[in-house]
Amino acid sequence: MSGQLTISTTETSAPRTSLRYSFLWSAWLDGHVLGEGYGFSAEDAERRAVNLVTDTLTPDQVEHIKVVSG
């Protein structure tokens, strides 16, 4: 069974104590959260999400990939 993988990155609006917390990311497969984290840039956050996904899913589990920036 394959589904839609959604990776979302959002710039934080809270006061930052460190640049590494500048962007939050989350990864979802068909509405179920796979993981969440942070990065110092939107690209870094997306890269971290993709790394998690490639470590936990097989290609036959994902039919579509959607990247959303907020």
C-alpha cells in the first residue's frame, strides 16, 4: 500500500535562543505523523525530514511526495 508523504517546514515566530531552532519540520504519511524536528534554514529542515523518511520508509510505501512551506 502506498500513500502521500507530506513534508512541512515552517519558520518559527517565537524569540530564538539559537539559529538551529529557526525552522520547524514535520513529516506525515497519509495523516500519520512520522517525525518532527528543527533546522537552521528551510533547506536544512527539509533535508532533515527527508533523511528521517528515507531511513524509515521503503519506496513502495510512498506514491506521492508533497513539500509545504509555511
